[in-house]
Amino acid sequence: MLLLESPKPHNTVEILSNPANGDGSKPQVAPDRGHYEPSAVFLMTAVHMLGIAGIVLYPPSWSLIALCIGSYYIRMFGITAGYHRYFAHRTFRTSRWFQFVLAFLGSTATQRGALWWAAHHRDHHRHSDTEIDLHSPIQRGFWWSHIGWIVHSSSTATRWNNIKDFTKYPELVVLDNWRLVAPIVYATTLYWLGGGPALFWGYFLSTAILWHGTFVINSLCHVWGSRRFETSDTSRNNLWLALLTLGEGWHNNHHHYHSSARQGWLWWEVDGTYYALKLLEKLRIVEKLKGVPERVWSRSGSNAISNTPSTAAELRTAINLIDATESAT
């Protein structure tokens, strides 16, 4: 099954992992070499339909709405802090047990395994908005970048060569190969705790919304919002998407410098993931959160767009008060 076991690598993976083919020609674009995976399309469709059915079978109540929202944001944290900022970019350190917790929590979002996700995301940064970026709205439009690419055969294999730093942990490899274990455990737990209403609102409906909450960063954050920095792609900052995604909407900041644990760089750029990571740092569960180095602020001065702070000094003065407090202590 596509989403239960990781498919074996094929030629598409090799081609997309290299900027050019062996003969120096351009690499072939993934969608021209594959097809939509029926099992992935079925799962995506079924979860949406069951989420809608849940609203009909179990009419909304404040407790069910709260459960849906809570389930959304808890698992969003698994994606943003775990899959993205830890596994893809290694912007902080943690223990092996909490590393597994992050991988398991992210896996409950039913977006495949942490290693699959991070490996593909690293390629996105290498080839952002080029013809071999798997989910560029500039290259292939909204539908493909939002949902088409993830149910396509070109994306199903884990790009193991991109994630060698984590393949030494067998528990992560197992979790990546058996991609539906965590979602099934999560959904079963919800049913055990609250029956049908908890299952339909806490898993099916919440997961469908969570998918779109995550996918809008691919489909909208390269076309909607403002640009502080002149990056080589079309990444943008968007407050509304940042609120939906616990801070991932500050996408232009992130593409300007992706090694920082924070993506909201200024005091008003809300970044819920970073705030939670700071709390976990206080509790000594995570450590060594990477910030934005002075050299990046200095480089920012020449790359900044004119309608935003344009010098390193102005940018540095505008940085979030959290960092100012930390530097003072």
C-alpha cells in the first residue's frame, strides 16, 4: 500500500535529486513521468468525506469545535516544529526520545513520515520555484502546488539520500515505512476517549482542515503576501497564513535564512511554534535554538526591499523583544 510502506526509489527520484542529468541536460519534470496514485487519492477523498459526514452525524457543539481546533494545532506543531524546523532544517537540538515524539506527533497529521517530509522539503529549498521544485505554484499553478503533487507518484518515495543524518535511527525509519500506524493509533485513541463524535471531529474533520492549513504554505505563500527580502524565489510573508500555521506564514523570512528556529523575526510577526519551542527550552526538553546571526542581518541590508527596514541596524532594532531580552541576560 502506498501510504503504509515506503515505495522503492525509482528513476524520478534520482533525476529530481540532481540539478542536471548525467549528460548535462535539464532534468525531466516529475509530473511528466508519473501518475496520480489511486490509494493516495482515495485516502485524501475519504478523509474529506468522513469529515463532512461527521458534521451531519454529530452536530456542532462548543466541545466538539474545541476538540477539532485543539487537534488541529497540536498536530500542526508536530509538522512545524518537528517535520519542518527540526528534521528538515535542524534548527534546534533535543533528545532521542523527544525526537521520536516529534516524529510520531507529526505522523498523526497523516502527511507521511518525518523522513519523507523533510527529505522532500530540503529539495524544495534547493530548487525553489524552478521547474524541478515539486510544488511550485509559479511552475504548475495552485491545484498542483496545493494538493496534486502529494498524491502523485513522483512524490511517494522517500528520498533517503537527502536525509542520511536521520536514517541511522531505526525507529524513525520504521515510522516512515509504516506511515499509517501513528494516524491509526491517534484516531483509535480519540474513539476510545470520546466515541464517534471525537473520532469524526477530532480526526477526520480536523485532519482535512490540517492538510489545507499546511498546504497553503506551498500554494499561497509564493503568490500572496509581502516580500521583505529579494530571494531567488517568490516566497512571501503573510500574517493570516502565519496564524493558521503557528508561524510558517513568514515564508520570505524563512527562505532568506532557513537555519533559524524562528520564522517571525520582528516583534509583531506572530510565531506560535517558536514560542512553544522557547517554553520547551525552559523545561530543558529542547536546547540550542538557532537564531538569526549578525552576518544575516548585515546581509539583509543589501537584500531588503525598500518599503521595509533596509539597513542591518534598523532590522536589528526591530527584532522581537524575546531576542532582545535573551541578549541582555
